[in-house]
Amino acid sequence: MNPFEHCPIYETDHLVFTKVKEEDAQELFDCYSDPITKGHMNNDNCGGEWDCPSIDHVRQGISGWNKEFDAGFFIRWSVRYKQLHKIIGTIEIAPIPNTTRFLDGVCQSGILRIDMISSLENRAIFSEIIKIVTDHFYMDFGIENIITKATTDDIERIQALEDNHFIKLEDNPFIPFDHYYLKKNKD
């Protein structure tokens, strides 16, 4: 099934992932205005404004993400934490190189972006996100590799990546940036 025709909804014990929508802006503003979250965001190779001093900036971001979805380039999901009944961040899978599209036969790798409100940046939540991603994205997006960024001060994220068998890339053959981790499809 093509995820750009029917965007998948994913669910774990504690989290629900749904395609980001404009109604999510208010809750996402808490995440994107958090200075610690902003320091952990992966904006490598991204355009647009990432300083979100108002909810309008978040709405513009959502609009841009949904245009990319409509064009078949990438998908951004809102992450809802069931226990709090609140959106706590977003995840995205985007093709590498960014001039390709998933399912076109050329794209073999995806970059996972995880933006999480800092008060909930912990090993357990990151692990739950990474597990759902690695259980589904290889097949759903027809890719062999997933890379994601974790800077040296992002200890909880690094621990979750290592727990889920991601390896630190010393020489990044995918994109010209540092602090990336890789997991190959085991199939």
C-alpha cells in the first residue's frame, strides 16, 4: 500500500502517530517553542523557518509539511502521548537523497526526524518511537536504510538508538552532516 495514498496511522502502548494537521498547531507550539527541543531538532538539509515565536509559524510549518506529503516527498506525523491525551512532538521520514521520492525504485534510504518536547525526551519514549519506525518504515517506504541524528548531548536519544541496534556513522555516506546513526533493514 502506498503511504502517500492512505497515510498510515501507527500505534504503540503509549503513543499514536497520525499525519500532522492544522488542528495540531496549538499543542505542537509547546514543542516547537521549547528551547531545549529546538537544540535537539534535526534541521540538516531542511528549508524554512525553524524559530517558532508564534503559533502562526507552526501553522506555516504544518502547511509546508502537508504540501510535501501531497507531492509524495515525505510524511510528518504528530505524536500523541495517550496518558496525557496530548501531542508531544512529531516524527518525519524523508527520502535520501532529497531529490528522490519513496517507492520510485531509486530511493533506498530515509532520514528519520524526531522532534519531542524536552520534558518527555526520555529513553523509553524514544525507544517506542524507534521500534514502531523500524517495524514498519522499511516495508511501508521500500527502503533499506534509516538514518537519524543524535548529538553528543542528546544522551537519552543515543541510548534508545543503541538499544534498538542503530550504529554511529563515522563517515556518513548519506548526507554531509555529523552525529548520525544508521540501522539497515535486517531482511
